Amino acid sequence: MLVSTDEKLLSQVIINLLKNSCEALILGNTETPKLILKLKQSENTISIEIANNGPCIPPEIKEQIFIPFFTTKEAGSGVGLSLSKQIMLKMGGDVLLYTTKDDLTLFVVTLSL
């Protein structure tokens, strides 16, 4: 399936999510780090899943994670996730955050077909 989108903006979103995942693994001192990437297609959407087993994002922060300038990092600006979400919304998609049943932090980037 071929999707028409802005490849530079989509790349920016994916790179930001991968960078955040790697930072979580490093800062979380994870003994056996896992970074899992999946590409899925359904009838109406394509999704890119980026999961890691770094520290879980607390439920009370999940609602704020996409708000501009909100950050939990000492050197963070709080722009990356909010910008990623805005980019995807403009392209008719979204960025969603989940915690899986095995405590992985999962970001799902969706694009409509």
C-alpha cells in the first residue's frame, strides 16, 4: 500500500519518538533494554508502533505529555511530543500513547489511507 504524505515531517515525528525511547532506556538504567518497532496496516489506516521497556510514564502525566513545553527532562524543552502530535493531526493522523499489559511504553503513529 502506498501512502501519500510529507516524508520529511513524518521522519521528524518518527526520529523524535525513537530518540525519546532511547533516552528512556538509557536514563532508566534498563538491564535488558528493548526497543520494538512495528508497522501495521488495517483497512483504513497504517500505524507505526514504537515501544520500549524504559520507565513507564505515570498515569497522571499521560494527559500532559502532548502539551507544549511540558517536560519531565532536566534539559528538555517540551516541544518534541507536542510538535509531533500537531504534525500528525495536520496530516490526518495522530500520535497516541499507551502502556501495554507487559509495561512497555508504546507510542502509535497513525495515518489514514
